[in-house]
Amino acid sequence: METMDVVLTRLDHDFTMIFITTFLLLFFFSTLVKSIKAKQANITYRSVSNLFTPAELSFYHVLKKAVSEQFEIFGKVRIADVIQPGKHLNQKSWRIAVNRIQSKHFDYVICDPETLTIMAVIELDDANHNAENNSNRDRLVNEICQSANIQLIRFDTKSAYQVGYVREAINDVLSSRS
């Protein structure tokens, strides 16, 4: 049998090790937090002068005329504010699905003016949409809109737009919804 002195010495040693480990962990985490706060203190922001690019603004004005009082238009709306992953997903799959759309946006969202129910979303496709990673984004947007049963209308970016053409394209898509 161990003597009481040996047991007390072992307990004293264990307590000392726990104390030292706890102290080191606290020191490490407080240093880490201070480092993160110091890095965050150096972050600055700047205002973006315009919400839309010149091409997006040009299309916006035509879009307003095309839908007149029939719809409300919102620009640069996060996809995650319009579409959410299905409730049937487990937590890991749900998080993956959210991460896929979190930092992406629709160029325009067309809503019912009274209820703000989403009627359709619009994407402007400029020359960059032929690039590999943009075509992957386009495929993702197509898939999620189809999955969420949201009408997606695509327009090629142009130097000028015809109000009648835009109105007809929107009406064609929305009338096929019925």
C-alpha cells in the first residue's frame, strides 16, 4: 500500500500539472484574442460610389419602364435572402448548401408591389459569363432557381436595351408560370 505521503505528493503533482496546463491555455487564448482584435483594428472600409455598374444602371432604368407599376424591382439581392436550402437536409449538408450561395447575389429581383412576393429574378450576363468559373456560377444559379421553383430570366449585357423587348421577355416567362 502506498503511504499517505506518496498519495499526497502524487495529488500535489497532478494538481500542479492541471494548474500549469490551465494557465498556459488561458495565456494562449488571451494572446490569440488580442492578436485578432489588433488585426481587426487595422481594417478599414470605404464607400462604393454607385450601387450599379453603368451597364446595370442602364438596364435598371429600362427594366423600370418595362414593368412600370406592375412590379417592384430590387437590385443586388443576396441569393441567400431569396432562396434557402431545404429543411430535409442534415446540418452539415445544410451548411454546405448555404455556403454555396451565401456570397452570391441576383442582379435584380422582381416582386409583386403589394405583397413583395418574388415573381422572378434577373441576371445580366456580360462577356465574363463565358469564363469557366462564371459558367459554373451560372449553372449553380440555374440549378438553385429551378430547385426553388423561382423563375430566372437572363439578359445579355448590351450598350442599349429596348423597353418592349425587356417587357416581352419578362411577360413571356411570367405568363408561362401560370
